[in-house]
Amino acid sequence: MKNSMILAGIVLAASVTGCVAVSGVHDDDAVRTNTDLAIRVCGGEQNVKEVNDEGYVCKTDD
């Protein structure tokens, strides 16, 4: 139940502020930390391709 509520919060936050794909959630705190880091490092939410509990991937111009 707790994980569902946290995941719902993450989804709600992403829908309000932008769209960040989240996958492979096993550690909610790590996902929150990696999401914040990804947004800063990638240059904004629009440049984040994916976030999981192990890290993040920025979008590229492929």
C-alpha cells in the first residue's frame, strides 16, 4: 500500500510538472533522488528519457 501511494505521488508530480518516465522501481527514495538529479544534469524534465532506482538516462539527439 505504501509503495502504491508513493508511486502515485511520483506519477502525480510528473504529470503536473512534466513527463519523466520511471521504470524498475524497487527503491522509492533512490528514484526521487535520481529524478531530481536527472532533471538538473539533463537540463530540464523535457530532456530526461528514463529514471529508475539505479540511475537515469538523458535524451539524445539521435
